[in-house]
Amino acid sequence: MTNHRSTMKRVVGAMGVAALALASSATGAYAQEAAGNDAFNDFAGCIAGSTGADILLVMDESGSLVGTGSEPASDPDAKRVDAAKSFVQKMAEYAEITDKTIDVRLAGFGAGFNGATEWTTLESDGDGTNLDGEIETFADRTGESWTDYSAGLTGAAAAFEGRDVPCRTVMFFSDGQPTADGNSAEGIMDQVCRADGPVGRLRANGIQIFTIGLSSGSVDFSPHMRKISEGDCSG
């Protein structure tokens, strides 16, 4: 029991440091906080009692990241990339110390769910990880016209099919309110949060969802992100 508690504290610590890395690296970020957050604690407890975890990073690829028309860029310096690299580095360090296997998959989204990589076992690699090169490609993936949360999360739910790892989580990055061709933000959130929608599917399969919002400060989208991550979504 003592060893389990010690391992869980180490996991919570790693997740907490990772969350701080995300929040401090992201421009004007809203990020879930580790302290007192049941989802973080649940995920940490799961890793502590198992051999490892699956982590899916889903990154917004909309043009507003670099600015469109009169709208200021929400992330002109690609801080989301720095945040993601910091997160996986902390998790790689934790995996190395505790001999856990942490598999990571990367994907983007805009009008659809785009370019998912294969599941890759996370490893430390000098000052970074074996996934740094893949993560860095997202600095230039900014050509999408829409920010369709429903498409991104539906793809995320499908990305775990066939995986039997008990500890699984999604890190969902976005820089703006949900948009889609012919649909409103409210309509998209209705799709996301209906009982048989993607958030419901993820939660029914025991997959935790953490949200990271990037903003120049001109867009208040945190209520949508909080709804996805903090429990009042999926019926």
C-alpha cells in the first residue's frame, strides 16, 4: 500500500508539472489545473496501479493561430508546440524513472480529424523525446478554416479503438470558439455533448479528457472547454 501511495504521488507530481508546463507555455492559456482536479487524480491513480498509459494529443490547426484578416494571431510563436513538448518530456521522464510504458499518438483537427500518427512508445532522447520532431510539425499546420470540436473529438474517440490499455487520456488543444461550415458554436456543442456524442463515448470507455485553450485574450471560449473537460457535457 505504501509503495502504491508513493507511486501515485509521483504520478500526480508529474501530471502537475506537465499541466504547469502547458499553462505557462501557452499564450493566454486556460488549462485544467492539477491541484484538486478529480480527472487528474483519477488518471494519476490509474497509471500508478498499472504498467502505463495511452495519451492522445489533439491539436487545433485553424488559421487563427497565425492570424486571419483583422483578427490577431492567437499563437504566433507556436507556444502550443512548446507546451506539448514540455508535457511529453515530463511524462517521458516519469516513464523512465518508474519503468512505465507510455504510448502517445498525435493528431490535428480543423474541419475534420487530420493526420493522426501511429501509437509510439515515449522515450527520452537527449534534452527532449523521440516525438519532438513530430510535434514540431504542428507549428506549420495552420491552414484550416474551421475549428470543429465535434470532428476533433469524434476522431479522438475512434483513435483508441482496439487499444486495451486501462489508462487513457486526451489532451485537446484549441485556440477559439467551435466553428463549422453551416453550424453555430451552440450547435457544435450540442453534437459534442449529446449522450451518444464523442465526449460521452470517451467517458463511457474510461478515457479522461483534458483541455488546453490558447488565446490572444480577445476570445472567451473557456466555458466550452470547461464543459468538455469538467463534467457537465454528455447528457
